[in-house]
Amino acid sequence: MNKKLLSLAVAAAMVTPIAANADVRVSGVIQAEIAGLEVADGNENLNASLRGGNFDDMGRQVLTNDFLGSILNEGPNHIQFDIDEKLGGGVSGQARYTMAFNSSGNFGSALIGEEAWVGLGAANFHIRYGTLTGAYKSSHTLVDPLAFTSLQTRGTGGGMSGEYFNILQRDAAGNVTGINVNQHITQNGLTNEGFVEGALELGVNFSGFSATIQGIVDETSDMDGAGLVELRYTAPGDVFTIWLAGAYQDIGATTDRVMEDTIDIIRDDEDKKNLQDDDSANWKVGGAFKFGPMVKFGLQYEESEIGNMDNKKYSGGNNTNGGKYILASLEVTPVQNISIAGWIAPYLSDIDDAQRMLDSEGRGIDEDALSWAVAAKYHFSTRTMLYVGYRQTDSDNDFRDESVITGGLRHTF
């Protein structure tokens, strides 16, 4: 917490000279959901932990708390300040500060760690430093029509890599005894979720083409050795957008040592050595296409070693494990104010036999999964939307299963 407070103070000090004589634009999102959640279908002997209590029958539970993943894998509620000062010669001083909050309890703040950066920009070039949206993450809304809701593809949705949710709880013998629905472990912005802290970003754009590269420049940072890159092309009139992105992390980072200590189920010392000496990378390629004003289609392929659904880092072993996501999405708007959206995504695990969870008979459990979601949206205006829908994840490993019925109201400004 002290580290985040210090970062916030430094960012504020850097922004103040720019803001004194600059244009400031305020924007934001306020959203609330109510969801019915059911996890680990078919495992009646497990307990699921929800903030402050357990439920034994694994039946559907009604949730409204959107703080740090209880419903939304990454809550969207925030107020954002964008600052721009013309410096002459086509160059502007730029800054952004974002405050996150929780609509169900009205707590949380910038300590959650959303964007806070300063930089310089011109028509075809920019440089930024601070806490940034990861270059790997920036395209996820283009292919996911249900992003920033509990129907999204990230996290337990099983359609994209993300932060790790539904942490398995084990007894002293290593047997799975429950699932922590609330707990999540961050991947530090290297997947389709989260933000990259202490990052330097360079970006160029020209005639629809853009390239962004981010790296951690502080050698004392926990994320030293991490980097992200995205290449994107948007056709005239936004008829289609295609992208290629990648993220890399040195496994020596503190986040991986925490993972080893938090869920220490790695089976031998050699596996632990492999985990510490190795590194990980994600990459994806995708596109979003418009067929007139009524139909939008998205398609993406991703190979993930960081934040993959079965999360091999928590099951031990080296980084020969990972997973592949294939995502297809569709949104149709038959009338002006109503749209129907959905997606389907198979997940193909590369986890090796030695790292699989075992069933009651000692056999390895597969981790492949199929996830899908469908929803209806009613647009009161361009700013206010009501939605209702259903999402389901079915895995060969029943511990990953999840179904969500949800409805929500979203307002942007």
C-alpha cells in the first residue's frame, strides 16, 4: 500500500505543472451488476468461499459485490482525468489519472492500481511513463462484445488469458477441499487484464498502422525483465481492425516467488528450480470486422504461458506448459436500440502429465475447456445500457466449471 501511495504522490507531482495551464477532460464509467454464480458443478463435497463465509452445497449464490473480482474479473467503475497542453511545434504535454471505485460499497480508490502516467505526444508519436494499460490488453475490447461485465471472456470466462481466479484450497495432504471465489492473483498487466506499473511506453502511428512497445526500466522493480508489444492496423472507416501482440516476463520476478509461496504444491525441488530459472511469454493475433451497421464479428487466437486458465505456475513444473485460446464473437443489432451479443471459446491446455491434478483414483485430469456467453443489450442512449445474459465454462477438470446469470446497468460519461 505504501508503494502505491508513493507512486500516486510522484504522479501527482509530475502532473501539477502540466495541469496548471492545460485542457482537462473528465470521463468515466459507473456500472452495477447482480449475478447468480455457481461453481464446481458436480463436486458436492467441496466448499466455496465467498467474502466472509462458505457455502457447502455448491449451489447458485446471488452476488452484488464487484470489488476486485467477486463478480467482475476487473471492475470497470472509474473516473478518469485526461490532461493535454499544447507546447508548440505540434507537441503536447499529456497526462492521465484514473480513480477506481466500487458501486456496491463505494470503497476502493486509485490504490487498486489503474492508469496514472505522464508523457509527450505528437500527431504520429508519443512517449509515456507511469502505470499504463498493458499493450497486450489494449485490443481485448475489440473482440469481446461483453467486456467489463461478468459475461466477459477474461479470467474464469476461459476465452482469454487473464488474472487467476477461483483459487483451489488444499489440506495438508494436498487434497482439494474448496475454491476461493473471491481471491485472485494478479499477472501484473501482462495478460488481457490489469495494468503495467513503472513502465515506459513508446508508440507510433501512421495511416491506420500503429506500434506500441512497453518495458520496465527500473532494474529494482519486481517486474524487471518484462516487456510488451502490439502491432495494429485499422482500415479506413473502421471496417476492420487486426492486431498482433506479445508479452514477456522473467520468471525471477517477485510475483512468481509469491505464487510459489502462496500455493506451494510443486512436487519436487527440480521443478521449483525449473520454475525459477525459466521465463514465460504470451502472444495473440486477432481481428474485428464490421459487416454494415448491424453485424460485428471477432476472431482471435492466443497462446498463453502467463495467466492461462489451468494456470500451470500454480500446479508446478516448468514453462513447457501453457494453453491455447480460440475465440469467436458476434454482435447483431436488428433494431436501433437492441443488440444480441455472444462468444464461444475452446481452451486447449498444454499442461504435461506430471503436473495434472489427480482424481480420486490417482489418474491425471485433463484441463481442456469450452466457454460461451450470450446476452441482450438495451441501449437507452449512447451512454446508458441495460444488459442481461448467461455465461458458462465447462472443463474436463470439474473444478474449473462455472455458470453465471447476470444483469447490469452501465452508464458512461
